[in-house]
Amino acid sequence: MSRVTVLSRSFSRHPVLREELLSRYPDASFNDAGVSLKGDQLIDALRGNEKAIVALEPIDAHVLDAVPELRVIAKYGVGFDKIDLPALIQRKVSLGWTGGVNRRSVAELVVGFALSMLRKLPEANEAVCTDNWHQVIGRQLSDCTVGIIGCGHVGEDLGRMLRAGFGCKVLAHDIEDKTTFCNETGVEPVALDILLREADIVSIHLPYDASTENILDAERLSMMKPTAILINTARGGLVDESALRLALQSGALGGAAFDVFACEPPEDQALLDLPNFFATPHIGGSTQESILAMGRTAIDGLDNYRIPEKGVFPPGLW
């Protein structure tokens, strides 16, 4: 039987996932030290294992060359920007991956962000806690136009939720043809510049790669309404965070809520301190239900996998 190790900290401390993995692979090892593995520590943890469950640990050519016995990478989660897919192809290392398993968890966080920013909940909470009781006036999500950049698993789920649950006008931009989805839901497909100019709330749902790095730069941020709110629960690096800080400071943009950053934890304290910026520590997939679903698909990925194939598996422009 193949030797398996789990690098993910949250998977390693989840009793149900541990039990289910051990029922298939009794000799599996875990990241019981609870450390963020990288560099030599990461390589040492992988040594002697043919299969591994990874989360946000960087798997690149250097790591693969140091551990040639590693033949299968099973992804705990959906993002694969930390995995060097061309390096897997060159070394014939397989990937176990399932998209969309945390779609509802992330989509609900977007709605939570939108409601918090529109109703100014952080400000209202501070008013109560600092004995500054006063009425805080906000806006209704149902009266907003929401723009979704990227209509994959999460983007589609969010669009359906906003249309059916809140009756929002929803605009969507995607490089793929989303005619069927738009016809079914009433979501309107538009060009990116139109979406940015018309939306009251813009939510990003793109993978991070060379084609999407800083896709919302200073020029595109300037297209947005000065009252608009930008939400990023997808991947760090999709937004130029320095340009975002300047836009928020100057009033060119109304507010932003981010769950992900180019560098995590984020280092731009000036951005974090802004009253119109709200941040969480990469919790999009951190619900009990989502963790269980991601863990089970990762376990399944140890036995159901394939060598990545550009343009086919996994999807995207990598």
C-alpha cells in the first residue's frame, strides 16, 4: 500500500477526516506539529511518501525533484496556484482535484461581506462598544447592482443566490460563454469595463495566474463608482493592493472587504487601518461543512487522479 502524508494543518486536526483517511491508509502520517510547512521542512515531511494531501503548501519543481518518490498530489481545497502544474506534467506526477467543493461557503462569505459593508456593521458595532450610541445609516443589498468577475463554481452559486434570494440586478463577466447560466438565472453578461462602471458591489472569483495578476489595477479601479464596494474572496494578487489603498484613502472607492492577500498575513498596515477596509484571515472555505467536503474530496483524490493536461485538467489558463 502507498505511503500517504497530510501536510494540511486543518485536515490533520480534524478527527472525522483523520479517521476516514486512516480507514483507507492505516499508515498515513499527519502534520501533528501544526506548523506551516515550506522549504526544507516541507521536503522532509514529504520524504518516503508516494502520495500527499496538500492545502496551501507550495509544490514546485524543487520540491518534486527532492522527493522523486512522490507520485500523487491530492488537493485539500480548490485553488491550485501554489502547485506548479507544468512541473507535475514534466515529472508525470498526478493531481487529485475537485472544483467547487467549497462554493457555498465562499459565496455566503461574499454575502456576509456585502451586508456588513452596506449596513456599516463594523462602524455600528464600534459605536455601541465605545459608548458612542448613534444611528448608523446604510444601504439594502436588494437595491444594489452586483458585478461578478469570474463565473465558475463560486461565481455561479453567488449569482443564483443574489438573484433568487435578494432580487439583485447581477452583472457577470467571464472569458467563457455563460449564455445558459445567464438565461437560467437572469444574470446579465457584460464586458469587464461595463461591469466596473455600473456595479455597486464588485466581487472577484478568478483563479490566480499570469493572465489575472493585478487584473484590477489602478486604471480599472478608477472605473468603479466612488460609492462602490470591492470584495475579494478568491485569491491574493488579483488586485493591486497599493492602488486599492490609494483609492480608498482618496475616496475614489467607497469600501473593500478582502479575505485573501498577495502576502498572507498582509503587511500593508496602512491598508488594514483604513475605516472603509474590512479583512478576514482567508476563511472563505472555513466552515464545518466545507472543511468536511474538501477533506473527503482530497481523500478521494488519493485514488482518483490524473496527470494535469493544459486546457483540460484542471481548468484555467495556467
